[in-house]
Amino acid sequence: MEVRRIGETFFAEVDDVDVSKGFDAAEWQAFYDAYLEHQVLVLHGQTLSAARFHALGERFGPVEPHTVSMYHHDEFKGITVLSNRTEMGRPKGIRDAGSSWHSDYSYKPVPANATMLYALEIPDAGGDTIFADLAAAYSALSDEKKASLEGLRVRQQYRWSRDKTHVEARWNLLNETEREKTPEVVHPLVRTHPETGRKGLFISNAVSTGIKDILDLAPDASQSLIDELFAHTDDPRFQVRHKWQVGDLVIWDNRTLMHKATTDVLPPDKFRTLYRINTTGTAPY
């Protein structure tokens, strides 16, 4: 297995691994160690059935189906279909798959550990995914700023938005059962990675993330700090952009990262279809 670091603080490409053949114990340990060290792993040229893709997800922990059930894979409910295609008058999958910065399942009491994407169909241009290292963003803060953030907690709810008419808001997208499954949650603003000990900011600005406020701060101070941290984490120096190829398998650690898709700006005749798996992590602290 050859691992090449691409970004300054994270993101690596892995060669000489055929995931369809599985891993023995030593191979798996080396692969998982690379996952913890680099936070994003990209493997090109993979050929995976839905069953094999799902089995790989289970190596990272319990596979957790997406909240919106209409986009589940027909056979494996833990696989979510992401696609901007329409078939028989209905969307084939989630169209934009998160076009704003987010960390998967951060709206749940126990957010995701790993996310895996497997590329089935990729346009000749566009549809990239951008990743940001929230541990690096935290490290770049002054000691004074870090101290001021300690102990702060963020209140959020899946697809909550001040603008209830927003097309992605929970009032429009979710059915009653899905709303009941996504109550309000509170998470630390600064999160410690349970395996590496890295500290990272745990805040992002997507509607799916549904940031309401920071507890124990006055409303104006809360919103000012949220806006400041959104701007800080959006700095290109913390980012790596992935340009997809068919057969790409990308695996990343949500506990120290955020990401966003760019499918929302694809022309109507350019199509991208991927399989996605999320695995259950641990409660942030």
C-alpha cells in the first residue's frame, strides 16, 4: 500500500489496494492507521458491488441509514444514493448532497465517524467535493481565542433555518416521522477526536447542520461568533478539492473535517451519481 499526502495537513491518495478483495488483519490496521493520520483517503479505479461497498462500511462501525428514507438503496438501506438524475419522474438520489459546509450527522446526538463515497457516474467537468480540516482551523487560532471557546456549546437541529421558506428547511423536506427522529441537539463548539486527541472546531453553516445559537451567549454575541467562525473555517488554506473519476472511493473522518459538494451548479445535462455510507461515531466531547 502506497500512501501519498496531498494537502498540507490532511488528505492522501492510496495506491495498490483493491478493496473488492478485502483486507487481512495487518492490511486493515495499516489502512485504518492511514485513515486516522490523513483524515481523507482517496482510492482510484475501484470496482465495487453495493454488497462489497456496504461490507467495507461495516469495518468502520455500524452503518447508519440516512434520515431521508426515499434515497436509500433498494437492497442496502445503509447506502444512500446521491444523484442529480431523474428517473420515471422522481429524483434518483439526493441532488446536491450538501452544497454548503457540513459534517455528516452533526445534527444527531451521536454524529458520524466515517463517510464513504463511491463514484458510479461523473461528468467530464464539475461536481467536485471540497474538504476542510477543522483541526487545522482550530490550531490556527490564537491562544486567547482558543481559551475563549473552551466550554462553549452549540445548539442545532437538522435542517433548521431562520427562513422557514428555504427549500432545504425541515418544514419543507421532512415528513412527520423524520421530524420526530431529528430533535434539537447540543454539541461542544470545540471537539476532541476520541482516537487521535486532536482538537477541532465543530461548527459549519449548512441548512442541514441547522446551527441555532451558542448557549450562554447573548443573541448578538452568539451570532457574531458564529459568523466569525464560519468565515475562519472557510479559509482556502484549510481546504483540498477533489475532482472525481468513475471508480473513485473516498473515505473521510467527520470528527475533524467538514465538506461540501458542488453538484448544485452542474448544468442540467451533466450527471453525477455516487453511493454514500455513513458509520456511527461517538458522542462529541
